[in-house]
Amino acid sequence: MKKKILIIVADYYKEISFGLLNSAKKNLPSSFEIETIKVPGVFEIPITISKYLKKFDAFIALGCVIKGKTPHFDFISQSSTNAIMDLAINSKKPIGNGILTCLNMNQAKLRKKRGAEAAKAIVSVLSQK
């Protein structure tokens, strides 16, 4: 039976999101059934995962938050990370966290292939016996 994977990608920073998505997809086995949903920002990722918990075997959260001049970065980064971890633990389903938290756009551009790490993480957890 094919494993069903949902990739949720926040496309606020389209160039970064595109890189994250492509690198994640390249690192998933062709035997997986993969769907993708776009959301406006990383804050919408956890609620989207929670809506689809029963339909998929694993999830990959992709997006980017870049620090500005207000504390908004800290609140969004921490709350999204905590919500994703809570969902994974409570559902006992792997959620690869490929949300970049960067201090500037240059850091984000250098890390836009990190979606691969989130994909490899869920493949690893799904293969556990």
C-alpha cells in the first residue's frame, strides 16, 4: 500500500518555497503518493495539517520566516514549531519540519534546498518497524 504524503508549502517567499518544495520532492520515493497544498504563510501550516491528519500517513511543512524589526518573527517561528511538534506527537505521524527561520533573505536563499532534509526525515520515520 502506497504511503500518502501531504506537503504543505507556505509560499510567502515564492523563490524560497519553490526551492524547498523541489528539494523535498526529489528526496521522496516514487512509491509514495504525494499531494501539495499551498498556504499564504507558515502560521497556516499547522491548521492545514490538522485538517488532513486522518487522510495522510505523513506530512512535510515547508516555508520561510525572515526576521524583521519587530518580535513577529519570534512569535510566528516559535508557535508554528510548537504546533507542528504537538501535532506529530499527538497523532503519532511524522511531520518533517522544513520551515526556515532566517535572519535575512541571503540566509534563506542559501538554505532553500533544505526541504530535502524534511523529506528524508519522514522517510526515515515511516521506515521504522
